[in-house]
Amino acid sequence: MAGANVVRTPELRVSLGDPRFVLLAIGAVVLALFPYFGHAWGQTYLVSLVAKMLIFAIAAVSLDLILGYGGMVSFGHAAYIGLGAYAVAVFSKYGVDNGYLQLVAAILGSSLIALFIGAISLRTSGVYFIMITLAFTQMLYYLGISLEPFGGDDGMNTKRSDFSLRALGLDFTLNDNLFVCEKRVDKACKVDDRDGAAIYYAAYIALIASVWFTRRLVASRFGMVIRGAMSNPIRMQAIGFPIYRYRLTAFVLAGAICGVAGFLFANHQQFLSPVYMNWLRSGEIMIMGILGGIGTIYGAVIGAIGLLTVEELLEGYVGKDYWQMVLGPLLVVLVLFANRGVYSLIPHEMRKVPMFVVKFALVIAGMYGFIWLMSKSSPILKIAGNIPHLPLYVIFGSMLVALALRFRQDRRAGHG
Amino acid sequence: MAEIILGIERLTKRFGGLTATNDLSLNVEKGEVHAIIGPNGAGKTTLIAQLSGLLAPDSGRILFKGQDITALPAHTRSALGLARSFQVTSIFLNFTAEDNVALAVQAHAGHSFRFVKPARAQAALREPARQALASVGLEHRAAVVAADLSHGEQRQLEIAMAIATNPTLLLLDEPMAGMGPEESTRMVEVLKKFKGTHTLLLIEHDMDAVFKLADRITVLVYGTAIATGTPDAIRANPEVKRAYLGDEA
């Protein structure tokens, strides 16, 4: 046994003096205050963008539960984003805007479909599992395209879910202008999207809740069972665990959490599209986890924010049609150099923090430089981007290479 | 006659043209250490796999405490009190030694659909786990990640995990595999401690160890038991000498 290489699941409990704790706390506070400053400075688009990051962080955390702690490499996690969004759309189309009802429907719908997909795909493993989860999600995607009442291919506009408590006699609505900005009179408040803060905070609270829940879950008896089943399924059966039902439960829980992300995403976009369930979306959620660090929970959050930031920059600098051609190779490079993810790079001792910050800044600067360079070479990219579907092939191929690189490393370490 | 814990009746398993288990019948009595020896390819590991439920036999029956378990899955057999260790060390490498054993304890402490309380803080799992570690002499290594244990220690951990499930019958698939003489001696001492309190079915290549430990020995050749008896009787058996001991030992 190559003992030295074994993948160790990092301890989630970090002490107060640990840089990881400090960074996470700073991150949580910055994110909590972000809408206030964002609105004050008139950057409503940024607030909306960060809200989207938080929503995808929820999806990435839920995937990390089954991928990082259960070894279930689901390439179809976007299915539950779509299902959560459809729950909003279907209800709102028929005039039911009640958010509580929609949320329950999103959770139930995602759980049921996850139960169905999991029940079948968990009978396989390895590449077969990846392909079956991918196939089911593509089926849902094409089902969405063919659902004409809900816009089919084009999608449809949806209304914000209504979380008012008027029924209880309380004149208080969550989806109206919740944000403090409303009461202020300076210029920043004239921006039209004042209630962007409501969806932001809904996502923020849901993210904190799902991180907390997942953290508790993986440390519980249930968590030990799915982690054991990832490490050594044969042994788990021999010591008396019917692992199938535990893994299926984890798969359903992850689907339910991701359904909440889908519910929030429909509210964020105020739009439904079957594209939410596209394989590209599933791949993105997985890449978020891999970049941030699989099996760390917090890493999924870091990865979601990081990947969407890079995508945003690429779209801005390189161009809407072919930014994926740059992202693909970039992902492969990142996975090659930070195989265990960003979270695992954070030092455990305070005295190593300055060096880490310097290195991190250098990497960021390097990436920014790379993106700038790519934007300068856009004529070449433009030609390549005109080849039909080439950007998609590039990103798909890159995702597969990144996946293969990530999991080959694990196998070598006697982990899978 | 002593109570029969495990009854194997006319068990047969074929892989294509190869008959790995051939019409094999065998009884293991309560409290005994029963060793199965045989040359390479005699079908020893195939037999263990069928007993623990990882392979289904083509015909024949397996009775455990009088109950027919031939069709039961592995985890149910474990719940009934049948534990096994593996020839190739099979532990949770990324968990600590204590985590490994605590997981085995947890498997027999009701269902595990418990989502909130941290498992590592539960004395009901940790206390029996520490006892099982102590019974194999690993208590001082409890906090070490299993991957960092020596080969011999990993083999001891295997036994601790099997013991922690409170089994009636312990199937040991070559517990001394890959061990040096010193480690092997330590393992014999560990297993001797379970003599009398547990029933052991032992598959082993290490002849010294087998003759030190076993109450009865069955010799397996080409999937068939050619002799069963006390160590002395087996030593004296001319057929066994010719088939096995004469060639290899």
C-alpha cells in the first residue's frame, strides 16, 4: 500500500486560530455585507452576479456531498437545478405564486426524480455511473425542450415567488423591496433593481444552511457510512452495511438541496429555460467542486465563486461566442496544478499565510494576464469559434480531461 | 457431539470448466478453531467468498446456526453473526484505526439513518471500538490513519474490525498473508486469545501457525475435502502427505 499518498478527508472542524477559519469567517462577513456596498456604489449587476454565484455554490455543495463523501461522480446534477426551476414555472404559469408551496414542490420534485435516477444508476459504478446520470439529465433536458406549454426550447418568463405572510395577517413581503436601500435617499437607490437584495439574501441564507447541514451530515453516523462505502464498498458489506440504501438516500438528499438552488435560480433569473439542465451546466457544477476541492464542502463554495468569476471575465474580455475555448484549457491547467483544490492549498498555520497570499495573488495575476492575452488574440479565436460547435467540443473535451486527471490521481492513491 | 455452527452441504461452484468447489461438505463446531489448508488453487478463497455471501454457489447449501443462509446477501449474514477478514487487507485507508473499528461497531448498532449527531463523539461506538483494538493489541495506534499503519498492524486491524461486530463465527482468510516471522508470531498470539470465546474458520498457508492454532484441520484439494481431523491425524495421513505436505511443506 502506498500509504503516503492516501487521500485524507480534511477535518471540517477548524479551530479559531486556523487561517482557514479566519478566511471563511471573513468571506462570510464580506458576502453578508456585499449587497449593501454593491447598491451604495451602484453596482447592482455585481450584486446579482454574486447572488448567482451563491446559488451555484449551493448546487456545488450538494454535489460535493455525494461526490466528495460518497464517491458518486454524478454528471447530471443540473437536472435538479432544472427541476427546481420548473417547480417555480409550472406553479406561476397557473397563477400560484405562493413561494412556500413552490419551494416544497421543488424539493419534493427533485427528491422524487433523484430517487428514480439514483435507484437505477447506483446499481452501476465508475464510468457507467457517470454516463447514466448524464443520460438521464439529457433526457430531462430534451423533455424540457419539447414541453411547449412551458416555452419549449425558448423557455418562459416566471414571476418571483411570493413569500408574503398576508394570509396570517402580517403585511410583510419578502420579495418586495426588503433592502435597506429603499429608505435611503441618495442616488444609488434610484437603480431599478432594488429587490435584487432579497434574492441575494435568500441565496445567502440557503447557502449557509446547506453548508451547515452538509457538514453535520458527513460527520454523523450516516455520513460515516457513505464515506466508508466510498473508501471500501466490499468491506462495508462484509461488516454488515446494506450500502445501496444509504448511498441512495445521500443521492436523494443531494438532489433535494440542489432543487432548492434551482428554485432560487428561477427566482434570480425570473426566467425558465431547459438549458438549465444542459450537460454543460452539470459539468460546470462538477468543475466548481474540483477547483475548490472535493470532499471539503467549503471548497465547493470557493470553486463556485471562482469559476463563475473566471467565466464572467472571459465572457467580457474574450467574447460571448468563444470564451469556452479559453476556459477549457484553463480548467485543465488548473486541475493539473491544484489537483486537490484551492481549499486544500490554504495553510493551516498563520505564519504561512503571507506567503500563501503572495502566491495566490501571483496566480490570479497570471490568470488575468492570460485572459488579457487571449482577448488580444481574439481574431484567431474568432475564426476557430466560427467552426460550428467547436467551443462546445473544446469545453466538453476539457471537462472530461479534467475529470480523468482528477480521478486518476485518486485511484493511484488507493482511494477509489 | 458439539453444536454445529456452520454446516456446508454438498457445495459446488464452477467457473467455466474449472470446478473451484466440488461437492464439498464440512461442519464447523462451536468454539473450535477449524483450519482449512490446501495447495494454491484448491478453492479456499472461493469457499470463503461463498460463505460470506460475495459469491453465489451453483448448488448445495450453507447452514449457519441451523438457518439456511445460501441465498442471503453479505450484509445480512454479517448481521446474523458471521464476520470475515480479507486475504488482501481490506480496511478504510483514509480513516483512523479507531474510525475503522467504530464503523464495524456501528454496523451492528441499529440502522445508520442518523443524520445530525457527530459519530466520532459517540461513546456507544467508540468504547467497544477501543476494546476491540485493545484485544488485538492496537490500542496505542487508535488515532493513526490506517494507511500509516505497518502491514502487520493493518492485518491486526482487520481482525479487530471483524471482532467488533460480535460475531459467532469468524472467517479468517489468510490472516498471516505477507507477514514476516515476527509479525506472524504476534498474530498467532492475538488469535489464540479468541480461542474458546469465538469460533474460528481459518484459511492459512503458514503451516506452523495452523498447527499451533487449529483444533481440527480440513485439507482441500481441487475443491474437495480429502481429509478432516486433528493436527496430529492430519500430519499422519498418508494421502495428505502426498497431496500437500510432501510437496510444499
